Amino acid sequence: MVDYGLQVFINDILLGELKKNLPKMLSHLEVDAQAAFDEILEFTTFVETVPVFQNSPDPKDNFLFDLALQTNSEVIVTKEKALLSFSESPITIHDIKWFKEKFPVDL
């Protein structure tokens, strides 16, 4: 993130989702989920959001639009098909493949 001058925002709902889903996402790797969570906290900016947005194609994802809009973000990066096909989105939405191509890093 530093190499490209990117700022990544997170709120309490997204933190909760990460905490819940990281163990499943990393289960095939030998990575400690808590350590990964702690590392994510180091490069993200926590923002308190107010629930306002109500037009997400998946209502449980309204919070992502609140987060993006309330931080004046340029893009939401996701693999959620419903969001990627949301033609009336008030913010640009790209998939993870786009992100990896636009901001490549050596691993």
C-alpha cells in the first residue's frame, strides 16, 4: 500500500467480517489468522461510519458503500459478483484481479 500511496479504510463491520472469515480464508496456508488480522490493522485506517446507504444489490453490503462514500474513496475492490455487476453504483467497483494488475507487488 505504501509503494502506491494507497489508503485502505476499514470500519467496525468490516473488522468483524475479517475477524470471522480470516481463519477460513487462510486455512489452506500455514498462516496464523490472528497475526494476519493484526497486520491488516497496521496498514488500514479505521473510520466510524453512519449507516445511510440502502441501495446495494446485497443489503448486507450497504456498509461498504457507507465506508467508501464517507471516506471519499475512489474504488471498492471486491470479488462479490452482485457488487461487480451493480451498474448504478455511486462509486467505481473493481475485482481483485484488476487490483493486482494495477498495483503489482513482488511476493
